[in-house]
Amino acid sequence: MPKRTLQGVVVSDKQAKTVVVRVDRRFTHPIYKKTIRRSKNYHAHDENNEFKPGDQVWIEESKPISKLKRWTVVRGEQKKTA
């Protein structure tokens, strides 16, 4: 069975080797037929502390690393700074 991969934005990098990633999803309400946005935060393992808040990253399921971490950062793009 393949591992799930999600795309999100780094919200926090205050912990060592960990980033908090916000993943947004959109779906249509079953009754009102209106598009709704929901988001969820995931703790992901970032071995080299290379991602900062605002960066877009892809995370992948992994075995439990700690109490909250079950995801690993696979790749990411640094935020464009002007």
C-alpha cells in the first residue's frame, strides 16, 4: 500500500527537527452545495531544520517518530522573498 502524500504550508518551526504544516482541503457541502475550506495541522520531521514559516512542503506518512510526529518532509520550496 503506497504512503499518503500531502501538500501544505509550514506554520511553525520553533521545535528542533520538527515543522508544523497546515494542510488545506476543499469540499462541497452535502446539503448546501457550497464549497467549504477546512485545514488541519500535522507535525512533520525536518531533519536539517531547513524549512521556515511560509514555505510550501510535501509531507509523507512514516512510522511514528515521536508522540505527535507521523509524517516526514519529502521536499519543499522556499518562499519567495522580495
